[in-house]
Amino acid sequence: MNEMISYKEAGVDIDAGNKFVENIKPIVKSTFNKNVIGGIGSFAGAYELPDGYKKPVILSTTDGVGTKLRLAIESKKLDTVGIDLVAMCVNDLICNFATPMVFLDYYATGKLDIDESLEVVKGIAQGCVQAETALIGGETAEMPGMYHGDDFDLAGFAVGVAEKDEIDRSAKIKTGDVLIALPSSGIHSNGYSLVRKVFFDKLKMKFDENFGEKTLIETLLEPTRIYVKTFKLLKPHINALAHITGGGIVENLPRVLPLGMQARVYKSNIKPLPVFEFLRKYVSEEEMYRTFNMGVGMVLVVNPLSVDTVLAQTDGYIIGEISGGEHKVLMI
């Protein structure tokens, strides 16, 4: 008679998965608002469209956190990558003037560790609270053979709502508009393959080494700043926004520019964070500006008449202006 083999013996623990779901329920519910319909555990999350939109349009984004996740896994510091996951999605949404409504996550691992997974979900929930969006669903997949050891991967999905005639921001931009930088909190979630190459392959540095006022790993895992509340506060005063991710200012800012206009950015105005000042000792200036945010997490394009209002209500500062010319960013 053949010996029966259980799913658990194959590497998947259904009971652990069920326990994990029970543990995260109060964490997930902390992100809910009056628009969430139903609870946790259905086949899909439901959310009622908010009132006040004339021609509402649904927008969606998806992203991960790249190889920043490798550092989190190796250092066992898993409480902030969930914030990164949310940030990378919702910061893109607001660039199309969409107000984030809901977020969903996908968590894939070889072996589910309930405590570690709980840390990740707590971070996701914290990011959702910062973004004022509801965590209405997710998937935790235990896949032995696909992931090994402590490895896991994350993907995030955000959905927002916008007025149809507000989505295309390029028509709002005029010559003479001012570029205002909103500072980043750190490296955010791009360029970590290069970061790891410099700090650990070349310099052989350790996670617990002092780096300014923090340890190196605390600096490198500083969570991505979420700009949703700033967007909501200043929406009437903003012509366009550009989320500065992979590709830096030079590749992301042109995505909002109309043809026949260019962005003139003064490098002397940019305030790089100490981690970028350190990296530029080992990476060329061109490569730095094409890989990292250089301390600028979001660029606002603002009418000159609104500049004082925006500066008074943010920690932003002026880095340039819009002029006529070839469709690109001119770093001066």
C-alpha cells in the first residue's frame, strides 16, 4: 500500500497560513474607513466609490521594493519594507491626480514564518494609514521549491480615483512654472543593486556600522516617504507631480512635461542626503543622477503665484523652472 503524503510534508502548512490570517485581521482592519464594504476573508475586497466626483475614473498601479528586500531579509529588519511597498504604488497614483482608495499585497515565500510575516504586514498597514488608503485584500503564497531559506518576495497593488479631466497634467504646465522639490527620506526603493555593490561588495561594510546618527542598515532601510497627504493638502496649487524613482530626476520629470517644454534643474539647489554624498565618492555624477533620487522624492510643478503657499505648507524648496525647448530635463 502506498504511503499517504500530506501537504505539510510537501512543505506547505495550511494551519500556519490560517493562523497568520487570524493574526493579521486586527492589523488590516485598522486601515479601514467608511467606504470599505464587508470584512476580511471573502474572495474579493469591496470598496464604495467616494462621493463628489463628476466623472470618476479608476486608476491603478503595481510595484515592488526591488533588491532593498534582500537587505531586509539578510538583516532580519522587516518592519519597514511594507511601508516601501505602499509608497511605491501610491506615490505613482497621485502623479495622475488620483486619490488612493485601496491597497492589496502579494507575499510569496518558501516557508511561512508567522512572526516575520506579521512584521511585514504591520509595515504594509502602517503605510496604508500614512497614505489614508484601506488594505482590503492580499495573498500569502507558501511555495517551497520556488523560494529557498528565508527568501520571500512582495508585490503591491493600489487603486485610486480621479476626475477624468484632471488625469492629464501636461496641459496644465506653462512656461515659467516653478519646480519645487519635496525631500526624500532616503534612497527610497530604487538603485539597491548598486548600493549593495558599493557598501558590501567593494567596501565590505557591516550592517551595524555607524553611519551618521544611525547604523548603516537603518540608513539603507529608511522607509520611502509617502506624499499622499501633501498632495491632498496642496492639490489646487499643483499643476503636476513627478515621483522620482529609478532613473532619477532626468528620466522621471519628462514624463509630465508637454512637448516643446523642458525642465531646467539647478544642481546647486538640490540638497543631497548624506548617503548620496557618500556614494558619489564611488559612483560617477551622471550615474548618480540616473540611478538615485539624490534627496528629491517628488517634484511639484507649480504656478509662480502658488509658490509661496506651497513652500509655506511643506518642507519643499525650489530647484528650477519650466522653459520652452527640447522635451527633456536640463541639469545645470
